Amino acid sequence: MSVRRLLYLLREAVANVLTNRTTTVVAVATTAFTFACVGVFLLLYVNLRAMASSLEQDIQVMVYLQDDLTEQTRGEIELQLKADRAVGALTFVSKERALADFQSQFPAESHLLQGLGRNPLPASFVVTLAVESRSSEAMRRWANRAQAIPGVAQVQYNQEWVEALAGIVRYIEVAAIIVGIILSAASVTIIANTIRLALYSRREEIEILGLIGASSTFIRVPYLLEGAALGLLGSALSLVILKAGFELFRHEIRSASRFLGVDTLLTFFPVEMCVVLVCVGLFLGCAGSFLSLLRFGEGRA
Amino acid sequence: MIQLFHVSKYYDRRLALSDVTLDIEKGEFVLLMGPSGAGKSTLLKLLIGAERPEEGQILVQGRSLSKLRPSEIPLLRRKVGVVLQDFRLLPKKTVFDNVSLPLLVQGASTVEIRRKVTEALRSVGLDHKKDLFPPGLSTGEQQRVCIARATVNGPIMLLADEPTGNLDPELTSEIIELFKSINARGTTIIVATHDPNVLAQVNRRVITLDQGKVVSREQVCP
């Protein structure tokens, strides 16, 4: 393609945008707000997921041992646990250590144990699972496996928390996908209508180009570029809106003392994801244009 | 060069052309005469692949138009210049840019475009108005720009549909003279008109259509 031809196509795309200035501004703004709505869900999803994975990292599994175990059996259990690939780290807490920990953590309640005459707290292994085994499902599977080891009295971890959070993340994920699909379709429709108006206002020029032997690609490229530009601008603007909203929210959270420290956990989209979102906008813009061009070609625009 | 064999065309069951058989030689100047609705414009549309016949076959340079793939139609149109009654110029582009369009879509270089557009505008006597916009030109000048655009890439044939419909007799003569000079350079010209002034000035072959049928073929010696 000659430079002059390329320049012509770019000039035409710019001319399209300038000819329908108001429609373009409205389309970019509407697309931006539509993308921003999807972005809110995505942001929520990204942050909850980060929070879930940080919680999963902190969660430790308590493997309580039966009281009457010999030193040899305890050693065998330790070896078995250490050999397990799902186990990342392991600490043994003896009955005495458990009692001492209880007394130091709950000094006011320590007299309750003194009344019993003997140490009722079991010995245990505090297990930190390997990174790949920290999902709620993997944790549950591992706990069931550990529970079956002879000499193990009980396996406990904060199952409810992990599963509740995983459940919320799953719901947000599904909601983000549904909202994303619906609002993306809305964005495509908005851009398609804008391009349709551009095609309608320049239909005579399109006829002339067809008459002098312009290929359909030559005729379509400016409109595809226009759609791509609308999608790109819309998604970029939506990121600006989201970033502003995000910073405002973080500021509010920071001001409210009861959420102290929570603001540092909140994260905005990483740069790579911002680039992906802008590219998605560009793709949806092209899709909108393509749809209008298809309808225009069929004489239904 | 152009051959039509038993060509018929319908629009919603209304007959636009009926069993038309024609043979136009390379370098001919042919007038298509007939009243409005006779089928003149339909015939021209068939020749540029804008419409397809329901029956019959059209050959241009031995190639059947009905066998052309949609992607080949632009290639056919690059060999055919079209002049219309309403000029169809782009009002927001300069005369130069309007005339350069056929070359641009073919991917001609900047140097080639400048040379050919200047030549085409000179041949219609408008090279001094290349930077003006169509609305700033008279109707005669606009039609000449249209002719420059239609001939800038050296087409094998020039099709004109009522080219003098918006012009007074004096401007009609100018345009006919232009067509004659283009034809003298070897381009086949087909002019569809119902203007008797054109007929009076062009003593060439006249094909008369009426209600979609060829009703007479007069061969006038120039």
C-alpha cells in the first residue's frame, strides 16, 4: 500500500470522526461508562482474588495427634507428613508447648485448665501447605488424607473462611463474565450505531468510490479504523474513570480508621491488564464497525 | 469489445431490458437514445457490474461479466470511466483530489498521480482550478471535472449517463467536443441520452431503446 493511499485512509478515518463530532463524543463517553461498569466488577474480582490468595497463604492446617502415641509413632507421622508433596512446612507443637502457648495467649482463662489437674491439650503438627495446594478444594482433600493417618486425632483449618471467600470470588467471577458479556455487547452496539451514522452520512461518497473501482477493503478500512479508535478511546477513558474512582475509594477507606491498613491491600489493575483492556476495547470497536459494514453491504444500514 | 447476447433484466418482475443483443467495437462512439425508463441506465449499470442480468450474457473484452467474482468487479470498474448527470463529485475535496481518486484506489504513486491528474485536468481545460472545491465551480466545469476523473486512468471505455442533462446547449456542445476528443484517442464511448442536441452533434451509431427493447440501430457515417 502506497504512503499516499495509507494517508488517505487515515485522513478519511479522522474526517469521519470530525464530521460526526457529537456522535463520536457521545459514543466514546457511553462506551467509557459501559467499560467502567465492567471494570468495577473486574476490579472487585482482582482485589478479592488477591485477598483470597493472601488469606490462603496465611492459613495453617492443625494436625492434632492422639494422646497415647509413642515417640516412634509420632516420628513416623512426621516423616509421612514431610514426605507429602503438598506439605510446604511443618512444625511440631508438643502438649507442653501447646499449654504454654495457651497460657500466654489467654492468661485470664488459664485457671480453667489448672482445675482439670492434667494437660488436656493435644500435641500437634502445624502444617503450611505448598502453594499449589492452598486452594480450598486442595486443602479439603489434603485434610481428609491427613485425617486417615493412624494416630491423627483431628485435622482442623479455617475451612469456613477459605470456602466462603472462594465462593464469593467464584460468584464475582461469574457476575463479571455475565456483566462483561452484556455490557460488551452494548458497547459493540453503540459503536456499530455510530459507524452506521457515519456510513449513512457518507453513503454518496461510498457509492462514488465503488463506481471508480475502489475495493471493498479500501472503502471499509476508514470505518474500521474509526470503530477501533472509538473502542480504544472508550476503554482508555474507562480506565481513567476507574482509576479516579479507585483512588477516591482508597482515600475514603484510609480516612475511616476502622479499616486501618485495608487500603494497602487494595490494588488497581497491573499495567499489563490495562493494556489488555484497551486492546479489548479496540477489538470491540472493530467488531462494532464490522457489524455495521456488514449490514451496510447488505443494504440494511 | 462489448457484446450483449439476449440480455434481459427485471426489477421486481418489471421488465427493464428485454432480449437485448448488441455488439460494440473498440473505439466506437455509440449513442443510446430513448425516453426515460427505456432501459438506457440499466444497460450502463450492467456494463459496470452494478447489476446482473437475469438472462443472457455480457462480454467485455471477451470476459463474461456474469462470471466475475465480487472481488473482480472493482478491477473491471478501473477500466471503465463513468460520467453521470449529477456529476457525483465529493464537495469537501478539491478538484485535484476528486480527479486523483481513481488513481489512489489503484495504489498509484504520488508522482504518477500528480502527472496524470495534471494531464487530465489540462485536457478538460481546468488545470488552473485544481485547488478549488466543486461547489465553487459552474455546472459545466463540474461536469468537466467529472470527465477528467473518468478518464484520468486511461479507461478502455467511457460510459456517460445523461451527461448533458443539467447543461445548457452551449455547455452541451463543449462536453460533446470533449467526448469526441477522448474518443479520437481510442477510448470507446457510450453515451445514454434523450437530449436531441447531443444527437444533432454526434453523427455516430445510434441505438434506440424503448421499454427495454432495442427498437432501432442506425449507423451514421461520421
